[in-house]
Amino acid sequence: MQGNELKNLKDIEDHKVLTALQNPAKRIIQQSEAEGVTTVLFTSDDDPFGSLIAATAIAQIFIGYNKRVLLFSMIPGSLSPLQEKYELDGHRGFMKVAGSSDYLSRAIYTTEGDGFDIAGVEEVEEEPYLDMLERYDLESRMSPLENYYDHILIVGPAKESSMVYPHIYKVAEAVVLISRNSTSDYRRLNILIDEHSRHNLHNFGIIRRES
């Protein structure tokens, strides 16, 4: 989960990241419109923090284009750092809501940014998280949300260590792969690209970040 990194989310220099991701964000908007895509997965082999940084920045860029955006971080333990960064109050994590309600919308927080909403997963071990996803029909729960948002950005945990991706792939339509420039295993990246293709996900490219 790279919990220590996640806790540092609020310290990220937003201006620097936003500047670097302007062109990738524009490209994702163009590709989404061309392919009729609403739900885009941000994922990596071993850099969930990088995926979360990229997705949050791109969500903020999207609202600058008057897009309605839902950021749904499916990284266990990511809800608290998102609440701290965006000053969100309440205890409506995915696990709590999924265990008591059919309506995923109850896990959504509204930020001060017009049209930018957030949902996330609280601290949870892999086994109960996987069990919840197997019992909770995420695909049917997320489908109604597409009527309210222009873009739904899902942030996935580290692919190398998580078993939840079969459930995530069911709801994603396209994928953006996050790569650490200095440490990524490019053979693994190619394996992931092939895997995404087998799940019929549109390839929206790779975002490379410095570690």
C-alpha cells in the first residue's frame, strides 16, 4: 500500500504536477470523446502513489475544462490522505458503504472544486477487501454514476501485489499506465499492456514520472 507515501499526498507540489500533466490530460479528454469512454483506470505495476498523484492532478485539470469528474481511489488506505488533502469530513469509505448500502453514491464526497467529487477505500487488508468485491456487484453499482459525470477516474492499487483487478477491469473502459522512469521493469509494462488488451481496455498511453 505504500502507506507512508500516501500520507504525503497533501505535500505534493500541485502546480508542478499540474503543469507536467496538462498535455496528457488533454489527450485523455480527446481519446475519451473519440472512443465514447467515461471510466478510465490509472494503474501501475508497483507505484500506486504515482497513480494517485496523476489521477488527482488530471481530475483537477478536467474541471478546468468544465468537466464533471469522479475520482474513485481503490487503493486501500487512500481515503484518509484524500480527505486530508481536500479537507473532506465524514466516515463514508467504500468498505463501510458497500457493507450497508446498495448505493455507491453514499461513499462520494463533494470537494470545493466545482464538479470534482471523490470516493475512496479506507484502511483494509487484502482478504476482506477482495471478499467484499466478490459479494458487491461493483459493475452494476457504478453504472448509474456514468449519468452524472463526464469522467470517472479509477485509481488501482499496485498490480504486482493485488488480487482485486478482475473486479476493476469489469468497470474500466480504458487505462492509463503509470511508470517510474528510473525503476520500472519494461518487460512488466509490456505484460500489463497485453493484459489490458485482453480485457478489451482502450490504451490511453503511459505517463512516466520521476521517483
